Amino acid sequence: VGAAKDLTWLDLFEVVVTGSAKPKFFQESQSIFQVDTASGCLLNTDEGNPMVDLDAESMENESSVMPAGKVFQGGNYHILNRMLGIHDVSGSSILYVGDHIYGDILKSKKTLGWRTMLVVPEMDHEIAVLNQSMGLAEELFRMRKRRDAVEDEVQRIQWKLAQVREGLAGGNAPLPEDEDEWRDQVKRLEREYAELRKGHSAKLSDFHAQFHATWGQLLKTGYQNSRFSSQIERFACLYTSHVGNLRYYSPNKSYRGLQDEMPHDMAIN
């Protein structure tokens, strides 16, 4: 790792597990091997413990629970918990960080109840675009609000005209003098609605193209959360662009969810 391509990064970890075959690591029993970092060879272990030398004169270390080294391949979460001295059955004391919504986050959350953090590298670009396009996003919101208001007004007038026609058909109401004015107003509003819709659609396409020319915004489908976004909300306790962002917070920090909002809350805000 790094320009030197050395193994100094191992000093940052108590245990390193490679080739864990997720999601089997969270569910099934697998053999675990020690990795010789010098040669890359795999060495047998007794579920992570050193193999007992049956030819040795002393058997004092037979019941050793010390890990056989630091780097392993395979195994399962039971062995990892024992190596790290974790006895929390609920799993709530563990924060598992991964970059795959299924293989990392969903399985560890549903199977073991671990706290989870999803790494989404694209978030850096998404947030940068959102900050740069804040004015455009506000303009899109205003255009959509005006478009909806015009559509509501058209539907109200059309409903009035329909009631008038029903009343005339039944002989219960006189013809209103302003019916022609209503029809002219509907035509004007329909033209305005068509222009607003066309302009809004063009600006929205430009807005999404700033995120990705084909797929648009990662966590949105139009104005709705994307399927990926819904999975993040459901299974990831936290999400971030890089695990290194944790360095800005104390290990003892309590992370709390934001207030859920319904449509009327957004209208008030």
C-alpha cells in the first residue's frame, strides 16, 4: 500500500482478514488460514489459534487463545469476535464499514445486527455539484411550484364548466355570462402550463447531467429517492464518501438520525 508498497499499514490494525468470501463470512463456518506476509503462503490454524506441535516436549500452549499472527484468510465472524475479545451477542457495539450494499451492509445488518456504514465514493462529486448548483435547484423548485399551481387552476375552472354543463343539461341553472371568459382563461393557463413544463423539463435534464450525463443524480430518480437511496436508508446506519471521514469525530460520538419529514412538513419549511 502506498508509493513504497510496504506492509507498514498493517500496524494500523489488530487483525486483517482477506478472502473472507462475504456474505458467507457472516453466516457459515469456514476454515481460516494464517497468511505469511513475507511469502504470501497460507498456514493452517486451529480456528485462528496456532497449531499445536504434537512433537514438542511441552504442551503448555495447547489451549492458547492468542491469534496465530495478524493476517488471515477465510474464517467467520465467530472467530473474528474471539480474536478481538468481543462478547456482545447483539452486535450493536460493532461498526462495520463496507462499500457493497448487499455483500457488506445488508447481510451484516440483517444476520448479525451490526451497526453499519456504507462507503459511497460518488458522494464527494454529488455534494460538490449540489453546492455549485444551489441556485438552479431553487429555481427548479419555484418552476415546479408555479407549474403545479397553474395546473390546479386549470382543473378548478374545468370542474366549474363541467358543473355548469351538467346543470344546463338538467335545466337547473342559467348560462353564466362569464363562461367564454372562463374558457379563454383555461386556454391561457394551458399555454403557460405547457411552457413551464417544457422549461422545467429542460432545466431538470441539465441539472441531472451535471451529476452524470446518462444516469443523473445517484440517489435520486427525478424528485424521488432512487432504489439505491432507499436501500441505504433501510440498511445503513451511516453513509459517507470515505472511511477516513471518521477521523473528524471522536470514537465516542453518538450518531443520531435526522427528523423524518412528510409533505406537509416540507410545505411549512
